[in-house]
Amino acid sequence: MKCFLLPFLSFFLFTFTIAGQHSRTLKLVKEDPLTFSSSEYDLQILDVRMDTSSVGFISRENYARPVLLVTELPLAIALQKVLKQRRDRERKNKLYLRIIKLQLAEYETKGVDSRSEIVVDFITRDQNGLKILHQSGAVLSRNGSRSLGKHRKDLISLLQKMIDSFEEVVSSENKFENIRIGNLWDLGPLPFPVLHADVLEIGLYENFFQFRNNVPGIKQGYILDWGRNTAKGRILVKVRSEQENEIIKNIWGFCDGQNMYIKLGTDYHMLNFSGEKDSVTFIVDTKHINDRIVLHGSIFFGISGGLVGWGIAELMAIRGEARFYLNLSNGEILSKEIDQGKPSQGPMAITILRNSKSDNPLPIDVYIIDHKIGSLDEAKCMVQLDSIPDRKGQVVVRGTDVYLSAEIEDHADANLFFILEEKSNRLQLRKLTDEQASYHLTIIEKYQDRKAAKSKFD
């Protein structure tokens, strides 16, 4: 009986594992409090990440198809609900904690490594407008796969660290960067110092801001232990503390005086600046496992067959490379296949459709490469632009509590079609295929015809 059930049990476990790799809901509860004790400010959490529909992702082996982690409520609202802060009767200045990047990820490099990263600004308003009081970021690396509950605790831990760092600056130095910005959605001044530095500063970079400003947080007290077989395509190095001789995990990257290296999982990857130093990329070795070998081994030969199948799949894994682009505005790491074909040189048209469920949707403005091109103020309305001169940049939709953006990449598509949709009380900006775009345009035409016919009788 046991032998009969073993293949089916193995199949069930394997299927459950594969099915579990889809989007997962991250629930923030009262048992995960954030505390802010300042008597001078009232803290308001604001989320301005590129994709506010997801918290981050878990990615194992296949970088091209990440697993989304979503919150039951929009992230800023969910965090505001667990925030405990001092409540005084007198009126306080409002302090905005602006989340620029928040990513929870698992990378399978030399074993599974869990990595969380956060980038935030603290902003307030005075008689002269908005100013950034403090910028901070942190990385938290742990060995081994993490459960969803532990990822949630890491998220809270990182945010609490950001809040504490602000309060330490207020209490000790009372000195701020004091950068003026036009509105809460601005992501800081350009150009970025690292792109125009004659020399890359030697040291360990604890967060993205230190890298962007070319100012390492740790300049001494560490050792770079290079492996004998290290090469440009494969960086073999361990960063150790000089006194304890322990590996330093929670850093963003390091510079050895010649090159800059970013840490992903347990590995480091060399950053490549373009000739004019206007962008930064790096390359990661990838492998694609043939899941069918594992599945068939599990069905016919039970757990042992699944393990054998996994070993065969590992040996037959298709290895390749994936290129990552580092966005210097927010620290976001974007993946893109290296071979994308030759881009089209003709004009690129763009359409943004709002497909909102709300009866009275709030107006949302649309920007292309920092220029406003229209507003989406009702359901089933569209904004269109016939030509995008540079064929690159960002499309941004933003409203009172909404900020979403997507990259416009220089590829062969002559027409881009994005849909702004509401899903589970969350807005998201999604790029459609040509077939999906054609379908939505047909639906919109029918909708507009019905609306016109109805207006005749009103």
C-alpha cells in the first residue's frame, strides 16, 4: 500500500511546491508594530516605488519569472496600520517616510540566500516648500530559504531601522541633507555623483545611497579574500571583518579602487558603466531547470525518482546570462535579456487605458519622460501619444495616493499599450501584448458606442 501511495504523494508534494511559486500574500498584523516616538513630527508613510502593486519578489534560479509578494492592503496603508507613534494634543509637523525601494528576494547561488533591501527618504514641509531631511537604506542578508512570516519580520525590521536612524540623526547631530524637491514624487536631484566621479572611492557600501553618492560607509576594518579562480565573468571574493574574520553580509557592495561590485545573494557582480557613464549594468550567470524531468521521475519512481530526476535536471540545465540594469533614481534592479534583436528606428506610439472599477475614479495624470501628456479621469478613458522621440524613459501615472511607472525600452515594438487596472483594491500598470491591446481597443469602441447611444436618450 505504501509503495502504491508513494508516487502519488511525491506527485502531490511536487505539484504543491510548483503551485506555491505563484504570487503570495504578505499580511501585516498588529503583532508587527513599527514605533516612532518623536514628539516633533507626525509620521506618514508614503509608497513611491516603481511597481506599487507588489512588495518585492522571491526568485529562485529563474530570474526572468519572479514570484510576486503582495500585501492585502496597499503597502503604505498596511504599514500605517501597524505604526505606533506618540500622540500629543498639540499640532505637529507632518513627516513623510517615502519608500523608494523595498525588495524581498531569495537568490539561489551557492545555496539559497535571502536578501531584503530598503531605500527611503524622510521629507517635511516648511514655509519654503518640501525638503528631504534624511536619506537612508539598508540590506539584510541571511543564509537559507525564508518562510513568508520571516520575510515579513525582515520587512518590519528594516523599516524600524530606518525610523531609528532618523531619530538618531535628530537627537545627536540635528543636521540634515536638506535637499529641496518640487513634490512628494520627485526622486532627488540629478546628476548622480557616482556617474561623474573621477575616482571610485575604496570601501564597503552599506546601501544604495552611499553608492550613488560615491561615499562608502566603511573604509577600514575589513579584508577582501579573493579566490584563486576569480575572473571578470565570475567574481570569487569574500568580504571579512579584520578582527573577527567573519564574513560581512549586510552590505550593498564594495569598491576595490578599480571596479565597483554589487552583492546579489551570496555572490558579487562587477558593475559596468557605459562609456559616457550615464548608466550601470551587470551580468549574472543563470540556469533553467527542466521541471518535467523531476515531475516524471516523481510520478513513476516516487521520491527517490524525483531526487534522481532533480540531479539529472541539474546536469542538463541550460546555462546562460541575464543582464541587469541598475536604476540610479531608486536603486531598482531591472532584468532584461541580452539579445533583444535590433531595435526599430521609427517613431514609437503609446496608449494608456484606464479600466477602473470605481464609479467615481479620482483623476490621475500621465507623464512621459517627465512631460504631462494628459489625465485619466474616468473609467474606460485613454491617453495616447503618436511619437516618443527618444524611445526610452518612463511612463508615469500619478494621483493623490497613486504613483506607478513602467520603463519605455528601446526595442522593436512600434506601439506600446499599457492598461491601468484596479485589482483587489490596488491599482497596477500593466503592459499588454499586441493581441491583448487589439482586444481592449475593440471593447473600448463598443463601450464608447453604448455610452454615445445612451447619451442621446438622456
